[in-house]
Amino acid sequence: MAEAIWDRFDARDRVAINFTLTCNLACAHCIVESSPQRTERLTIDEVRAALDAAVRNGKKHITFSGGEVFLYPKQMCEVIAYGRSLGLVVDVESNAFWARDERTAKLKLEPFIEAGIAGLSLSADAYHVAYFPVDRTILAAQAGRAAGLLTEINFCPSDQHDVDTAIKAALDAAGEPYIENELLDRGRGKDLFNIVVSRRIDELPECTSLTTTVHATGDVYACCELDISTDAMKRTPVFLGSIRTPNPTEQDEREQLVTAFYDPSSPIYFRHLVATHPLFQDLATNRYQNICDFCMKTLRDPARIAALREILNAVPA
């Protein structure tokens, strides 16, 4: 199995920029519900502002995703080059629709490589092969690696066992390692979950998604696993504000609070609070679908947020 290329950076060093929700596909598991009908997209100036903010906050790595960023090669290459000029490491995610053959794959990648990308993250699963064969993902990965890029292929299991088996066999035959990701119950993926498993807090894994994400709508979150219906997130400190009406002080304070909530060395680490704090102890008996479900339900309570801030403010600088 491959290792995720963005794991070469700590989550706190990364920023994900969801450049557009426009996509040539409408995959059944898409957590941001991108499609050919979606028109949301960041402007070049908004992306530049996000990159400037990333540098100010000590970030090191940027991943551009969509939708499909290869639908906008001119704009993407401009912001990639700008990110590189700031000293950021830049990766892109793509569904690989453009890799129709070896020559085309190379030609489509060339401007992105010249602009300065370091990594290429691709998808291969039943939801994507419903639109084109897995061969395109393989050709894209081979073209990227030949050009010196770090590459990864992400596989997400489906309920189509034969299709999943054929995709894995094709990747193995091509010598392409892949990362097997779980199906997420967000966006369109919610419709694919027939059985919901709930767990106690002590059964939940640590959160690995605390990566600053700039959404195509201009909203900024302290989480990379966004649901397009972000109303629940907007009622918590996970919502950092909008890049279109920036408030850096408030954004930094919210991000610090959420990060500390999941930091085992922090005085407001959630497992410690559940064990000791009156406002959190009742959570110990509740059950949650996942760590994101826990976060949304816990951090929407203003009294708990006030308690977290009070504890943090009492810590000597």
C-alpha cells in the first residue's frame, strides 16, 4: 500500500484549497457534491489572499482540489506559481479525466509541472470508472512520476465487489500502489450508508483532519473533510470565517481553540475534559458516528465553548 503524499507534512502545516466545485463528473460518493452544474469558484485574487495568509500563519504545504482543477489550467498554473514564489510546496488533486493516452497525459501535465507542483493525487474507484476506465488514472500517475512528481492513487471501496476487484487488479498489474480510503458519510456519500455504526468516545480515533480548508464558496474551516451542507459546521468554531470578509484575529483564535481541543498535550484535550469537566462528562455515555460527528455536536454548545476559552486564557503565556 502507498503512503499519503500529504502526510509528509503535519496537518497543522497544511492548507487545502477547494478551488472550484465545477467538475466534469458527479461521482456518487463526492463529499463536496461537485458536478458539471456547480459554478462556485474562487477568484485568482482570493486564492492569492489565501496563500498569503497561509504563509503568515506558518503553513508549508498547499493542496489544490475541486471539483476538477484541470478544467482551469491557466488559472491553476497562475496560483500554483504564486504559491511556489512564496516558498510553499504545492500539490494538486485530480480525477485524471485528461489522461486519455500517454502523449495527452504528458502534455496536460506539462504546464502544471512548469508552474511548480510537487505532487499529484489521483482517484481510482467504482465511482470514477462509471465515467472512464481506470487506465486513465494509471497513465496520469505514470506521467507524473516520469516527470519527477510524487504521486498517489486513492481507492475508495464500493458495494460493487466485482468492479472493485477489477480496479485493484488493474492497478496491481500496472505496478501502481494505492491508498485504500474509507467511504465518508458526507455530501453525496450519505446516501450510500445503509447502516450507521455509532461508538463511544473511547472508541473514536484521534482526529487527523485539522487542516485549514478554503472552500470554493470563500468559507474557511479548520477541517479538510467538509460536507457541502456546512450549516452544522458554521455553528461551531470549526468555521473560521470567510476569505471574502477576513477577520484574521477571530480566525486565528477559533483555529487555535479547535486545534487545542484535539491536542493530547493541551489543557482542553477532549478526552481529558470528558473525564474531568462537568460540562463535558455527560458526553462519555453518548455515541457518535465518527470523530466529526462528535465535534459538531460538542462544539455547537456556547457554554462549552466559553469553558474552553476560559481554560485556555488561564494558561500562562
